[in-house]
Amino acid sequence: MASMSLIGKFAYYQSKYGIFHAVASYIGRYNQYFWKIIGPTITRRYLDTWLETSEFRLINLGGGSNCFEGCLTVDIDPRADTYVDITKKLPFDNASIDAIFCEEVLEHVDLQLGRNLLKECWRILKPGGIIRIATPNLNWFTEQSSNSLTACDNINNIFYEHGHRYLYTQQALEFYCQETGFTNLNKSTYKDNESRLGYLDSHAERFNHSPEISQYLEAQKPVQ
């Protein structure tokens, strides 16, 4: 997509989403207020079609412009498939989603909103459904701390330069997942071949950082 001309990109978006959705999302990139007002309505048609036609309902939660085939990317970003504000109730029925991919998203809301988001994920997942979470690993950053200026800069950068609101240690992330009701917690790795969702990992490549600064956790909604 990055190498496409503007006309080529518009033709792609028009064929995928329809003319009105494509035009509105383009305007929305330059006018956030416009998109906040019209986004939920104009993208609803695509969402409804996806819900009706998808055999395996996989959501890329808060994925911005990072869209995949066979996956619904939801975000307030106009480049996402569907407008969804992750700080509000998610627009999906109870037990209606098979899997959720949540890469480097949870840290962008405060702790209470993060806990609410996990509860919403639990609500919409089908029994036995899986969530895969990637988020900066606070353990890694604290372990790197020393008297050096570089370590000091790194810790401050991870807190303040990326719009982060709350960073999790491995223990904290596991605790809040269990608190929500998730079971079968499994520590994973970047692009884990043993994971059904590991192939979706891409943040380290897209933002040119080492995967080791992040943690990867999968959890399951109990089968009843």
C-alpha cells in the first residue's frame, strides 16, 4: 500500500469499502472531528457485512492502519476497517468473536480503562476464544536501568514519547487477565510459530525495535 499512488490507494479503498466510506475516511485523516462524528455510521455497513460473512471472526483491536486479510481491524484511525473507540463498549454481541489480536494497544489507556477493555474482550469472545496481547514489558526496562544516561533516556522515552498511559510488568498483565476471568495463560514470543495468531505480530518490524522490549501473552475465555 505504501508504494501505491494516491489514485491507486483510493481505488483500492473504494473497491474494499465503497465510495462513501472511502471518501469519508480520506477526509477523516485531515479532520479528526469530522471522522469522530461520521466514522461510526459510515463504517457500520462494512462491519455488518464482515459479521455476516466471516466464518472465523478475528479482530485486530486498536490496530490503526495495520489491516490484514481475514481480519477486522478496528480503531478510531480512519485507515482502520471500522471505527471503534476502545475506551467505550465494543460494538459486538456477547460471545460473538472467535479471537482477538491486541498488539501494543493496552498501554495507550490508563489502568482502569485497560481493565475495562479486558472485560469487554472477555464479553465478546466466544467460550474457548483466544486473545493475544503484546505490550511493552516494564520488567525489561527496569532490568536495563543503571546509572547511564542512555538507560535513563530509554525509560523516560517509553513512558512519555509514545502516548503511553500505563505500562505492565509480566506479573501485572497476567494478574489483570486472570482478574477478568481469562484462563490458560501462555507466555509467547514474537511471531510465535506455535500460536495461531503469532503470524500477525509486526510492531517490531514496523517501528524498528527489538521484539525483546515487548511481552507476548495469550489467554483463553473458559469453555464454560
